[in-house]
Amino acid sequence: MDNKEIEQSRKKRISVLEDLGKGVYQQIEKGENPYLTLPVRGLSNVKYDTESRMITLGSGLSRRYFLNVGHVRKFIQTMAMAAVSRELIKNDKHTSLRSAFYQVRRTIPGTKIDVVDDQIETNKAIEDLELITDLTREQLNINANKNGAVAGEVTVEDRGDIIDWSKMGSGGWAVPSNVEDIIFKKVDAKFVIYMEKATIWDRLNEDKAWKKLHCVIIASQGQATRGIRRLLQRLSREHNLPVYVLTDGDIWGVYIYSAIKFGSIALAHVSDKLSLPEAKFMGLTMEDIDKYELRRHLIKFKDVDIARIKQIKNYEWFKNNKKWMEELSKMEKLGAKVELDAFTAKGLSFMTETYLPEKLKDKDFLD
């Protein structure tokens, strides 16, 4: 996106929110019971789309009425959050999830009832607003805490500041929760590696793996944040960079990969903006354990790990994939995991100098 596109996006988002308010006003003018229409978020309305390879919402819709004792508070909370978002976008300001809670926390005139009592309510109102407007939380100018780091030969413009990801020192550039308005000025990389562990990122960054392998390295801590998932998608879609997911050899690493690639049930309504069906798994596999002589580093699974494997084997996007079913069955049979950190027993830079180059050369990925 360039500055012109950013401004066009800003005006469009304001228009969407104003149209929402106008729609409710027109319902009142007609003497109708005002209502909001939004997709059903229940599990019954979530499906896996085999064509797009994403977890998406179905066509089920529901209405939330103002003159309904069970709906009125949520109706008001959603409209209050829409008003806050409109002002934020109009004034080119951003706020945090916590600050958004305080911005709508007030007593309804003529009553002793507060619009919201807890941040959980505003968080849900924001999610409802995403469903109604087809705008993400970030496009509503509401941000979560930043979490993650990136390095590589990439230069971006972020709200007027020029940032070179190759010159950010040992900590890298802290990935913000909102990357919508970042402008890519230069992208000199062949691919992107996302890793689940900050400690692994620190090792690769110190080795300058991003320079040696000509790539971008990104990490959070565990599950990828929305900001990181969106950044991965933008790098892939806008700059044609393959994305590889690097995780431990356990079921939780598989789930992290799954959420990046296919999306998640909780965020099915924004899969098109966060999911990356093109992503490939380059984490530790069961074959790697023997190939790199890692058996002495095995950590026995707990009951919760075994239960999770059985659950994931039933996910539609895995159970129809022969290679993944074989991998999960081997993992279940082994009954143990290996962490990426085990490679340090072979040398601190073993991952940079041997493991990753071999994975890339052999195209040893799971899709």
C-alpha cells in the first residue's frame, strides 16, 4: 500500500461505520425495532472450505434487536464501539483494547446501568463489529499488545518513519499489532521463516541467518499474533515470498502451523485477512529425529499431548492429507517430542549452517 491507498482505505472504513449508524437511524425513523445483522459465530456455522483451504464462517445469520431485554446491552455496546472506532479512524488515532474499554465505560443516562462492566464485553463487541462491517480489529484502529520480532533486508515506512529491518540490532524490529498501514519500500529476500520461539529467533538473528539464507525471520512466543499473521500474509501476497513455519517436533507446533495456514475456529470470520494456505511446515519431523540423531533428547508426552494428537487427526484439513496423517501417527506412536533447542547440542549455529540449508535444498516441507 502507498499513502494514497492508505487514505482511500481510511475514508472507506469511515463510510462503512457511518452507514451502520445510518441504517439503525433509518430503522428508528420507520418505527421499526432497530436491529443488527451478524453472522453466527457458533461451531455449527464454521466450516473448512476445501477450495480456498481456509476455515471460514458459513452463511448462518442472526439478528440482535434493541427492544429485546436479552439483546439490548450487546446492541448498545456494539454501537458504542462503532462510534469510538469512527472517531479513531477519522482522527487517524489508534487505541488499545484496554483503552477502548474505558472509552465506552459510562452509565446509560436515566439508569444505574453501565454500558460495560468488564473488558471482556468490549472485546466481544469489537469482534461483533468485525463480523458486521467485514473490517478487522486493526482496520477499526484498535490494537492489542505488540509481541514479536523481525529481521531481514527489508525497509518499511511506518507512520512516516523509515525502518531498515537489517539494522535493528539484537532485538530486531518489534512487530506492532497493527501492520495495515505499513508501506514496504524495499524487500530483498527469497522467503520468510516464521518460528514459534523467541529463543530460536535470537539464535538465528545472532548468526545473521537472514543474510546468509537471504530471507526474513519472524517470531513471536508460541501462537502467532494477529499482527504477525497479517504481516506474513502481506509479505507472501504482495511480494510473492514463500512462508515456512519452523516449530518443535510436537503436536503444539503442528497446531501453530495449522492456525497460520488454515486459520482457526475462533477467528474464522477474518480468515481471508489472516490465513495463509500457501504456508509450508519446515519444523522438526519424526524423520528428522533419526536423521539428526536426536533420540537422546526425546521428552515423553503427557496425556494432554496424546489427547491433542487424536483431536488434530480428526481435523478435516489434516485427515484428508496422507502425509500429515502419517506424520501424526508416527508422533503418536513415538509418544515423545523433540525441541528445536536440542540442535544446540550439535553446535550453537547448527541450525543456521546445516539444518535449515538442508531443508531448503531438499525442499523437505510438509504442506
